Amino acid sequence: MRADARRNRDKILAAAVRVFAEEGLDAHLERIAKEAGVGSATLYRNFPTREVLIEAVYRNEVAQLCDAVPELLAVKPPYEALRAWTRLFLDYVTAKSGMADALRAIAAAGSNPYGHSREMIQAAVTTLMDACADAGTIRTDISATDMGAALEGIALTSAGPDQRERAERLLDLTLDGLTART
């Protein structure tokens, strides 16, 4: 993909996240194109249907969440990077919950919007937990799979935007339980 085409695609995805968050998944695609600063033809060339756009937004959000891991580890100690990433995970889950019905419909139509998202997220958790274990800041008897299950549980019970405070308390409780005891 040419650099300018890539920039347009990225602008469309960023605008779609904002517009879908404001108006819901039935928002006019023309508004997304306008917000992105591109023409409708550019939007439809990249995303020929609403479903294709929604799936791309979801996959992009997963990629951004997972791509944040090396960036966080570069600027924060491992435990603080894990803590910061779990907050990003809450942001991701909250955004995804508004897309759940559309994603289920896309899956029912034969596409797999989830693809490798579970594996990507699990790899991100593993990287963070390995870094924390290497630094001696978390217990080593808790697996990344266990942590992933805890994050999923928090997401299932507290992912709504009005439940953010509760979700953060549950994350703190979970992270405190991971802390290495001396």
C-alpha cells in the first residue's frame, strides 16, 4: 500500500472509532469520510461495506492494544507497564462492547472478526508478565493464561463505561494479588 493510501486508511479508522463512539454503529459513513478528511469514494474503496469497516476498526483496536506493549516496556518499569496496559485493555473492552452486536452479526455472516485477537492479546499479556517475572515484581506461580482469564472476567462483569471505577478496583485487586511477596 502506498504511503498516502495508508495514511488515508488510518485516518478513516481513527474517524470511525470517534464517530461510532458518538453515534453508534449506524452512523452515516459519509460523516466518517468527512471526519477523516477524505472523500466517500476513498472510504468505500478501502471499506466497501459497513461490516468491513467495523471489522477493520475492531482489528485495528486489537493491534493498537497489543502494539502498546513494547512502547510501555520501553518507558516504564515492567510492573508499571503491566498496570498501564491493563487500563488500555479496559479502554479496548469498553469500546468493543459497543461493537459486540455488530461483530456477532459479522461472524454469523461467515467472517471471523476475532481472527487472532485472542492469541495476540494473550501474547501481549505473556510479554508483560514475563518482563515482570524477570524483574522479580510478580509471583511466578500465576500464568499469563490465568491473568488473561482474570482480565476476561473483569471485562465480562465491569466493561461498561459506567462501571469504569469498579473495573479499575478489580484490576488493582488482581494486580496486587500478582505482586511478589518477600
